Amino acid sequence: MTNTAAQKQNSHKICEIVLNEDNITQISPEATYERKAATNDLLAENSFLPLRTIDNVEAIGPFKLVLDIKRGKLIFDIRNQDDAPIMLHILSLSPFRLIMKDYFLICERHHEAVKSANPQQIEAIDMGRRGLHNEGSELLSDRLKGKIKVDFETARRLYTLICALHWKG
């Protein structure tokens, strides 16, 4: 890969992610593990490009993404590597509430099932959990259309992190 091609590929990436830890309550070790795994996976491989920027400046990454939730709104604070603002995008969490509620319930069932259920029961619960996670990821992708371009795997990992911020334990 040429140096220019590598630079372009890196310009569509998140290189750092910051979650407002004030929003993350004490959660189960499993949920903590999932959040850390999603963060590591996201940083290792992602496709992320802001399509609208402050002052219509071209978005050149890699990017620092600060995720936060305030007053029922999801905040994407996108910055360059020098911490200069590139884009601030705010999404209502209302469209996500039902999916998240169901997702949190099935995650709790999954964690309980791992302790005592048979493998078939665990697999059935896990399939439902993955289905709800995919549904939330697709909704996130749809809500970001025209603002931030992400691939499905990036949306999945971002959805995990959004759930971690939203989870009230």
C-alpha cells in the first residue's frame, strides 16, 4: 500500500475514544468486559467519517470521538488528533429506548443463563441478544446517515458503547 493510500485509509478511522465515565454506573463484570472489548475492537478496526463539519472544513482523521449522554441526548463530539473540534452531532435517544430496554433485559437473562442453563438455552438467548444488538446497530447507522459514515461493524461496536453509557444498572 502506498503512503498516500495508507494516509487516506487512516483518515477514515477513530484513533481514540473517550466515554464520559460519569454516566457509567457500576455494572457487571460481563458488561464491563463487553465495553472494553468493544472499545479495543473499535480502535483496532473501524470505518468512520464525519460528512458535515464545523465551518465546512474537510474532515481529515484519524479522529478522537468523545461519547456522552446528556438530558436524553447522545452526543458525538468528534475531534482531530490535536483535539480541535471537527463536528458535534447530537441524537435523541428516544428511538433507541425500546430496543435498549429489551437488549438490557436479554443481556441480564444471558448472564444468568450462563451460570445454570444448558447450552441450547444459552444459545437461544444469545441469538436473541445478537438480534437485538443488530437491530440497535442498524438503527444507529440509519440515524447517522448523511452525517457520519460508518460500516456495520463500527455501528455494532458504537452501539455497545452507547448501551454502556445508557445503562443505569
